[in-house]
Amino acid sequence: MAGRAVIVAARRTLVAPRGGALKHLQADELAAPVLSKVLEDGKLAPEDVGQVLLGNALYGGGNPARLAALRAGIPQTVPAMTIDTQCCSGLDAIIMGARMIESGSAACVLAGGAESFSRAPIRMHRPVHKGGQPEPYDRPAFAPPPFEDPDLAEAAADLAARERISRQAQADFAVLSHKKALAAADWISCRLLDPTEKGLRSDTFTRKLSPKTALKAPVLAGTEHYGLNAATIACEADAAAAVLMVSEARARELGVGGLRIVHAKNGGGEPADPALVPISIGRELLESWKTTSDELAVFEIHEAYAVQAMMTASRLDANPEILNTMGGGLARGHPIGASGAILMVQVFESLTPNCKESRGTLRKGLALIAAAGGLAAGIAVEAVDYGSVT
């Protein structure tokens, strides 16, 4: 056994809404410079890579991971795999890479996610009968009959109504997400990559959002009192993110620091209530770790919907001071296949001394994300430094 996987480098592009600053780039074009940069940060050569894994949710076939790897100069002999578990894809790619390292089947893995809402193919079903017309569709089925397969916004709105989480409370949460992102802008801009090479240094959706503005947007799903609107639903976005993982043995040889993955889990639950599944995953991770949320330095929960993140944070007793400290998906946008990987980049930035010191002596972090169809994924990490402490 090579020991646990250690994340020794992590990077992401800026996040831009669909049709915005990154609209001309395909998913692999977004990912390639990120893969190159994490290798540079980790002081490893492309030839050191044993596997490339990328999450992606919107592409109709193909293998964006392979395209990105070749664009990044990874040797053509290195395998590359694209993973689709919708919103969990980026985090699931990292989990799969960690398991490959733990099993000894790879010593160095590039993993993450990439999504271009802007360039995703238009979806249509072929006609059943000759001469028939193709039928367009917005999304595939996430669960077959007899399981419920609700629109995700409607499912989140139903959850808000059941739990009596008001539009005002959701709006306040969204405002705080933007406020945190703005406060951390200088911190994160020193690490963001701009694949357009135009000097963009921030996530373009983040803004000064007032409670009044957040509340006045029209209801898009649910009731007037508990419904969701454009401020409390993450916007469709383009981005890529990746981490470089090596075995503990290799990290000791390199004498580097990073994040040791101590526990990782992907699982499932009720397809009709996907927002609740990360709660059980988070509990299992904390119990396996023999850790409480109070012992965490950073807790990243993806904000596809304000109500979903609010419920997960509440049920897991997350300290508001460590929750999504650089803002969340509501302030950035939701590049589906990349969102989970972005969470790990945020945790890496919070726990390693790149731009800011971690919270006191606490060195533990947790990332959680939900996905359509009743899926969820989570990773628990702790900061390590093999240059000085083993």
C-alpha cells in the first residue's frame, strides 16, 4: 500500500456565467491550462502523471478529459477518463483518483472537473420512426419510474416549504455568500487562472447584492413565501478546476505539504429529495473521522440552491464562520461538472499557506456536494507538511 492520497496542488479558473467571459471555450480548453498549472505548482513533469480524471455533465459523448490532457502536454500514453455523476462529477473524480493512489495502481493523478454551459451541445432525441422529427429536451432523466424525478428547482422549493425556510432567509444567505466572496477577492485572485489570457482576476458573477435586491427577484419555483428566485439559485456557468494528487510515499520523497485525504465517500438517497443526501454523507464522514464540525477549520458545501446548503449546514451544525469562507456557488455560479472540484480548491487554499493562514491550529476541512438523482459526495482532509512534519 502506498498510503493515503495527498493533494499537493490545486487550481481553478475564474467562474463566469453562461454566455459570459468564457463563452468561446470548450470544456477541455478550460481544463487544459489548469492541468498544466497544477503540475507546475507541484513541481512534477507531465511524464509523472499516471491517470487523468475529469468530471463533466453536459457533453453528449466524447471524452473531454482526454482532449484536455493532450492539450496540456500530458503524454499520449497516459489514460484519461471523463466521469458523469452530474453535480458530483468533479468531486467524484477526485475520490476515484484518491482510491487509485490508495490501491497502488497510480502514484500521481490529475483529477477535477470542467464544464462549459456556453458550448454544451443542444440535446435532441432521435425520432423513433423514419421521417419523424427529433425531439429536443433540456435534461436527461435522473431516475426511472416508479421513482420520482422532479425538476431540481421544484424539489428545492418543496424542501423550503416543508422546512419553512422563507424567501427572506434564503435571500439573506445569498447576500452573505456574495459578501464573503467579495471579502476574499484579493485572496483568491492571486491564484485564479484566466484561460482567455485577458487579465481577468475574479469570478465575474460576484457582486454587491443587497437584501432588497435579492428578495425582489421574481419567484422561479415554489410559493411566494418560500419560493426560489434568481438570487437563491446558482446561475449556469463555465469553469474548470483540478488537483494534483500523489501518494504519501511520493509526498515524503518530494518533501512537500498539502492535504491528506483521510476519508472520502460517495453515496445515494431519495431521488425526490437530492438536497438532503449530503447530510447523511457528511455524518458518516465525521463519524468515521471521529471528528465534529467544531473541529473543522473550513467547511465547503456547494450552493446550487440556498435552501439546500442551508439545510445541510444546519443539520451538520456547521459553524457559520467556517462555512464557504470565500463565498459559494450562489456568488460564483454553478459549472456543474466542475463545482465539486472547485470546493476542493477552496479547501486547499484555506488550509495551505498559499494566500492566507488557516484558522488557528485547526487543520481539518470537509467538502460536500449533492447531485441530481439523489447522489452526494464528500471528502475529508487534513493539512500535512512532509517537508517538516511526517
